[in-house]
Amino acid sequence: MSTPLNDRIDYTKHYLTEEEAGSDPIALFARWMENAQAQGVHEPHAMTLATAGSLTISCRVVLLRSFDKNGFVFYSNYNSRKAMDLERDPRAALNFFWPQLEQQIRIEGKVELVSAEESDAYFATRPLESRIAAWSSDQSRAVENRQQLDERYERWKSRFAEGEVPRPLHWGGYRVRAQRMEFWQGRPGRLHDRIAFEHFADGSWARVRLQP
């Protein structure tokens, strides 16, 4: 027998009008992200990434590292499960949820690799420990225990003790080129605001309000 979850919150903090949404979803995303940062939202860049595997759909939380009109960029191991999924099916969905602001953003689109130069530039900004971890971890592969993982890390740490840590070829960035974006603002009585944008080949966006 399932356990009922009856906790309910009535969303009252804000609303989303067509005027506020405007005609450019990337600009709206930038405003919402800037506001989330200003309001002290914890890890506002954290997003759920959903991919399609050979037999199932899987999702996990990754961090958005940059965005512009060309898409939304995150980084990962190119041999990971998500990478294998994206090689089979280069479509993905992203989801941001900020309960403090009663807001959600959904993004759907095609995925491509960022350039080696862009991956190199970002990798160089990572903390030393994170750069070494990119070499030491065979992401998504089984490991016997934590000790084995730590010992592998220490070996790579010693190897790079006397010099720079270059980006491994099996690690780099992905860009999600948005084809659809939806902005959700919680409203009282579950009559939430939902405004979606669809992208066309000529670069334009069409906006529509959806029923909650």
C-alpha cells in the first residue's frame, strides 16, 4: 500500500505575464537566473539532464556552466553513461527547479560537442583536485570499493605533481541547442503560469501560454 503525501503549498510569490516573458526566451532565462542568484538560491545552476538510452530513459543532476543564444553548456566524461546515451540519441531535456522562487524552467533540444578549444579553456579554470579527478575516474564504471578509487586518485595526483594538468581527451563539453523552452511560475490554486517558446529554423521563436 502506498503512503499518501498530502503536504501542500499554495504558490503566491510571483506571476508571469506575456509582457514579462517577452519574445526572447534566452533573455528571459538570463533574467530568471540572475534573479535566482541575487535571491540566494542554492546551486541555481544545478539542472536535471534527461537522456534516452537503448532501453530506458535516465536522468541526473549536472551543472550549467555557460549559456548564450547558441545553447546551454555542461561538461562531462565522454565515456560516461550520459555520453553513451547522447551518442545513440543526441536529444536531451534540461530542467531547473527553484522552490524558493516557485519557478521551473524546462529546455528540450539537440546536443552537440563544444569545440576542443572551449573545453580546454573551461578545464583550465577548474580547481586542481577536479582536474585530477577527471583523469582518475572512469565515470559510470564499477569500482570495487572507495579505497580503490582514492588510491587511483593519489596515483594520478603524484603523476601531475611536477606540472600542469592537461584536459584528458575523454572529457569535455556538451551544448544543448534549445528547440523548446517553457517557463513555469507557481500560482495560487494550482492555476500556474506556463509560457512556452518554440524555435524555428530561421532563428525566430513563437510564444504560447499553456494551461496548467
